[in-house]
Amino acid sequence: MSKKSAADDIWKGNVEKINSELFTLTYGSLVAQLCRDLHNNYHEVNNQLDKMGYNIGLRLIEEFLAKTGIRRCATFKETADVISKLGFKLFLNIQPQVDNWSTDLRSCTLVIPEPNPLTEFVELPVTVDSKIGKELWYSQILCGVLRGALQMVQLDCDVYFVKDVLKGDERTEMRLKLNKILKDEVPAGED
């Protein structure tokens, strides 16, 4: 008998799934506009996508917690499981595979299934600009979303892409690394 997680139990319930089509249809235009505005400085495009994602993640976590009613995760491994089975499923209707755990269980890889909804109809114009295939992490907004959401649940993490199908890799992978658990802080003057 396999062990079921809290994420499995919640997903089978009546959690309203959010339609991701609007986001995925407009995302390409956003990336293209950033590339134009920043004169194809892809490192800066990555930074801007990460900042946007971070701000989205700060707010998205509230909706995620309200819709799922999930309790606080006990371990980083459980958190990664919830991100994979609930977070991505709820907002993008995909379920990444959690893989490559470090021995201290403080970092892992999320393997994004194909087709990645953000890149399903995307082809980078590498014949026009060879730097784009080397420097641009097209789905960088996802790293920011995860960093922002995890910070709101007191987890300081690094999140970054290590592989991308758009760059010619066999699969798309993000790395999650727990830096530290942030202390629950009570605002000054409150007990």
C-alpha cells in the first residue's frame, strides 16, 4: 500500500481549479515586450520576470491556502510535494516530478512535464539572436512565484532553472534550495 500525502487528499476534494489559459496566452507577449523594452538584455529580462513572479507569489499563496485549506508542512520535502501536487496543478494544471534530493533534504529538482504551458507554442528565435538561447530563461517568472510564495510561509529559498527544453535540453528542470527557515516574527508592540 502506497503512502498518500496531504496534497493527494486535498486534490481529490472539491478544490476549484483555476483556468491558466489566459496567463499562458498572454505570457509570450509579456516576455517579448520585456525583450524589446530592455533592448534584448536577457539577463535583465530574467531579473524582471523573476521580480514579477516574486510579487505574484507573495499574493498567490493567500489564494492557494484559502482554496486548499492545507496545514503547515512539517518538512521541506513535504513542502516540495505540496508544490508539485497542488500548487502547479491548481494554477497551471501540470504536476512536476520532484527529483534529485540532496542528502540533507534541503534541495531538490522539479521536473516540469511537457508540454510546459508557458512554452507550449514558443520557439526561441535563435537564428535571429544567438544570445537568446544561451541567456534567456523564458519561464523565469515561475522561479519568482515560488520564491515569493515560499517566503510567505517562512522559507527562504533559491529557485532557479538548470535545464530548459527551449534551450535544447531533454527536459525542463527547476532547482529549489532551502537556505533557512525564517523566524515567525510578531510586529513590534504586539504579543
